[in-house]
Amino acid sequence: MVRMVSATELKPTTYAWPVETAGLRVKAGRHLAVNDLDLRLGNGVHGLLGPNGAGKTTLMRALSTVHRPSGGQLRLLGEEATNGRVLRPLRRRLGYLPQHFGFYPRFTVREYVEYMAWLREMPKTAIPGAVQRAVERVGLTSRADSRLKTLSGGMLRRVGIAQAIVNDPDLLLLDEPTVGLDPEQRVEFRTLLRELGADSCVVVSTHLVEDVVAACSNVVLVNEGRLVWQGLPAELIERGEHGGAGDSPAERGYTSFLTSHRSAS
Ligand SMILES: Nc1ncnc2c1ncn2[C@@H]1O[C@H](COP(=O)(O)OP(=O)(O)OP(=O)(O)O)[C@@H](O)[C@H]1O
């Protein structure tokens, strides 16, 4: 069988890593929430794990260019993201689902996703088709003309995912995307993640170690703003077979890496 090649795969890239940070520092208020972080992420789905307050949301905000780093290097899609002149074209190639996203409750699903496509400066003629596809991909076709104020929390989260993917971003950042999704939707979402990661760089911040194992090609574990460990889900599971607290090998691997990191620092 001949495999279909996407436009993204044919597009020449001049960078090795869609996300590259060196000594990155990002403040949240006065607190240095990301502290001297060195990270390289290629295409694929990266699960960003860490305890409460580890700096995941702050890092996602910096990667989305919403929050300016206070030091270090941040290269996104081959561009120096601290350079204000590249931000506008760079943002057209990003998709971002914030932990809490604001919306106008009287918008319908379609109107909201269209509005976000317009903000990302998508060509006008491409918007209706792209919106339809994004809404279909998150399983909301039958609610496309419902007002946002009438949707459940899980449905709203799916609207958030639809707006993040509407422009087929080269770098997609999803902060806690599975919060509120029912088990069936979570399984479907994992399939969508794997599809999206085939030809783009997807970073998913989550507390659900099982989601990471099921849908991610790479795990990034952070604590107190620093990188604790980066590797394959299979390596996390392997680590959990030798100790750590938790209900599954992956959870035990997670706690084992964190415990070792804390005792070493
Ligand atoms: N506006 C702020 N002012 C001061 N400190 C802040 C602010 N926002 C976040 N912090 C602190 O920065 C650290 C990192 O917060 P962040 O929200 O990035 O963590 P997180 O890993 O996303 O946590 P969670 O898993 O609970 O969402 C925490 O210690 C938090 O208390």
C-alpha cells in the first residue's frame, strides 16, 4: 500500500528540533518557575509530567510565546522566540490550549473556532473547511451550532482542542487537555494525539501517567522548574518494575524518578 505523504512532511525544515531550550528561565509572578531548563523536542507526542507546582503551565506559556522568558535560550520551529520580530509569523504555526481558556459564551462552537482561526491569520477561504475538520476531529460535529454556554465541561475542553488544531500547527501545546473528558473520549483523544504527532511536535501537559504511556512517544518529567528525566514510556514502565509507589508500573516509574531526583538534590 502506498502511504499518503502530507504537505508538512514535504516542507523543507531548517532546524533539527521544533523545541530547543538552553538554560531557560521563566518567572511566574516573582517565582522562578522554570529554572535553567535544557530541553530538545523533535516531532512526536511529548508527555510533560510533574507534580503540582513543577512549572509545567509556566513552561507551556513560554513555549506558546504568551509569556516572555527572563533568561536563557528558546528556539521554536527554528526561530529565536525571544526576538519580537519573529513572533507574528511564528504564532501562525502554533496551536495552544491553555489550562483555562476564556470564551464568549454566546458564540457557537463553529463561531468560536472560526474566530480563533481568524486570530491566527489563516487565509479566509481556508477557514470554513479547516473549522469543519477540526470540529469533526474532536467529535463535536453534532454540536457545531450549539452555543458554548450550553456545553458540558468535557465538551468545552474538546472545543479548546479544536481551536488549538484548526491551523494544523507545526507545534501544538495542550495544557491538561483530558480534564473533564469521559473515558471513551479520552481513548479517542489518544488516537487523535498519535495522528497529530505523526508530522508535528505535540507537547501535552498532564497529571495522568496512563495517558502519557498510551499516547506519547516521549516523556519529559520536570520538578521545581528543572528537568528530572526524559525518555521513552517503555523506560518509565521498566523503571517502575524495580520499585516506586503507585498503582501501575508507569506510576511507580514516575514516583521512582522523582524520589531519586529529590534525594540527589
Ligand atoms: N502568578 C504567580 N505568582 C507567584 N508564583 C506563581 C504564580 N503562578 C505560579 N506560581 C508558582 O510557580 C510554580 C509553578 O507553577 P505552575 O502553575 O507553572 O506549575 P504546574 O506544574 O503547572 O502545576 P499544576 O500541576 O498544579 O498545574 C508554583 O510553585 C506556583 O506556586
